[in-house]
Amino acid sequence: MVKTSVLLFALAFLCPLVGATVGMTLRSRLPQHHLNRESTDVIKLATGLVATLVALVLSLLISSANSARVSVENEYTEALADVVLLDRYLAAYGPESAGVRRDVHDAFAQVFSRRWPNTDFGVRDRSLTGDRNQFVEIERRILALAPATAEQKWFQSQSLQLMNSVSRIHRLAMSQERSATPPWAVLGVVMACSAAIFCSFGLFVPPNATIVVAFVVAALAVATAIFLIVDLGDPFTGFLNMSSAPARATVEQLAR
């Protein structure tokens, strides 16, 4: 299935070129008084206003998408650190927690393998789903531990608190199984405006190879901006997706 970002890239690339083609076609068919100096000045002013607004909207959308991606990456990195800390606390609890530590390893290995299926996370039990119920079962097993000392009781309580924290990884990973919905209405307006802008460009110049190359490069810039807006909103599965290396390094440290 072709990714949404690729489809929007193609559409955003074609819209300005179609607009430019329409403009160059109209140039030869409009009465001359429609393209006199006064009319041209008004068209240029209107086009400049629309182009400024489109540039502003694109910059805001890219900034917003990038901020959302950075927020997800930071939360994901913090959760990975908490997973390692959880394993260390369970190890410090004592040998009684060995089974729980294996469950933690298997649960996260399964979650990560669902997100990055081409990476080997050392999943030992393929029947596990890595869903929320599995994490609840791990919490129950931690609760079932019978601490004999104050130290063990402290490590048990800290482990339970960390389980609430590391469950963010499951939430983040599962939420990304459904790609974030692009702002279709805004992107549609942007592409329509870009077509109108290029149409006005085509009204002012006769077609030649240099003009066509300029139109293609400019259309490519608009399409790339829209591609970034969509793909940055999909940090786990987009073309600019997050690396699986931190997750793999985390799993390798578990249950040692």
C-alpha cells in the first residue's frame, strides 16, 4: 500500500504544474486587455499575498509537525531508560524476580518487533502479543512478590511505579499503528492556492524550456514541504522513521 505521504507528495507536485499549464494556455487565449499593465499589476499583488500566506501556513505546519515528532521521540527515549531501570530494580530485588524479568524482556521484545518487524529483538515466544493485558499481567506478578525485607519492599514499589511509566512505550507504539491523520482541509487549500499561484505565473511568460524547469523545481519544493508535514507526523512508520537501534540496545540489556 502506497503511503499517504507519497500520494500527497505526487498530488502537491502535480497541482502547481497543472496550474502553470492552465496559465500558459490562457495566455494565448485571453483578450489582450486582460493582460495589460494595470491588470498585470493587480494579479501580481494578489499572487504575492496568496504566496506569502501559503509560505506562512507551510512553515507553521512543518514547525508543528516537527515539534510533535520531537515530543514523541523524547517521551520514547525517557521510557526506554525507564525500562532498563525497571530491570535493574527487579534484579536488585533478588533471584525471586527472575521470572518477572524474563516476562519484561519478552513483552518489550514483542512490542518492538511489531513496530520494526525486520529487526531481530530476540523474541523467544512468538505467541505473545505484547498488548496491554500482558503488561497488566507483569504488574500482577510484581505485586505477587513477597518482600521479606524493607529493601525488597522498596524495590517492589519502585518497580510498580516504573511499570506505569514504561507502559508509555506500548501506548506510543500502538498509537503509531494508525498513522496520524493529515490536516486534509488545510493541505487541500494549500495545494489549490499553489495551483492558482503557478497559474498566474504562466500568464506572464511564454512557455520555453527554462520556464518549465523553473516551474518543476518550484513545484518540487512545495511538494517536499507537504511531504515533510505528513511524514514528520508518523515518526515510527514514515520514511523518516525513528531508528530501531535504541530499542534493540534496550532489549539486549534486559534480563541479563
